[in-house]
Amino acid sequence: MWLSRSFRTRRGNPTACDRMRHAPHWLVTFALVVAFAGQASAEDVCLTDGASHYAFKSVKALKPGMAIPLHGYVVFPNAFDVYPLTGTAMMETDRTVLATVVAVELGGPGASVLFGWKGDAVLVGGGVFDKLPFDGIDGAVTLSPVGCKSVVLP
């Protein structure tokens, strides 16, 4: 019996016992992948100020003392302009989030805009905006959540 089992294994034709011997390794690997995939997951966050819509792509969950990059786009519906957004959000130890992004104008009729606000873990909150030449506050902005399916590119 030993010779026939050894012969079949060497020929690349393992028995059921041989296959089951390696099963725990696959189960452990699968469990680790599932466990760590949840921590590294990121989701899209979409906000509105009542007129414009902001879509941030692949936003990682914030934790106190942590900073994350923000990337996405803003749709200004009145002018049918879409500007790319880039910035940073950071969570303080009291779980308040401070975020700043720049909407970069790419040669259209508008101007670049700097947004800065204080909010919660999903970036909902209020703050100010400043248009180029960034010489002072131009107005206030209050951001509330909106479904990302409603934020479409024109």
C-alpha cells in the first residue's frame, strides 16, 4: 500500500488524503485575506452643498490621529464645470475631522477654489471656501451626504 500511494503522489496524482493534508493552509490563507481586506477597504463618499456635488473616490476610514488623502471631482451644475479635487482629511483625538481640498480649474471659464471644513468621520460638516487668488474667505459651505449615484458627470 505504501508503494502504490508514493507512486501515485510522485506522478502528480495525489490521493484524497494528500489533498486534505494541505486544506488547512488554504483555509488559514483565506481567513487572513478576509480579515485584512476589511481594514484596507475604502469607499466612495459623495457630498452636496445644495447646488454643487462633491465625489471623493476610495476614501479610507479615518481613526483618531490619522490623515488620509482625498481625491475626486466636484460638479458645478450652474456652469456645467467639473473640476478635479485633491486634498487631505485628518481626524483629531476628539474624532473631529478637518478637511481641505482644492478644486483645480483646468483652463475653463472658472477659477480654482479652496475648500476647508470641519466635519465628522464621513466628511459631513461645514466650513469656508476661497476662490483664486486665495486672498481671503469668499463664503461659507455646508456639506451634507448624497448618494453617489446622483453625482454624475455632465
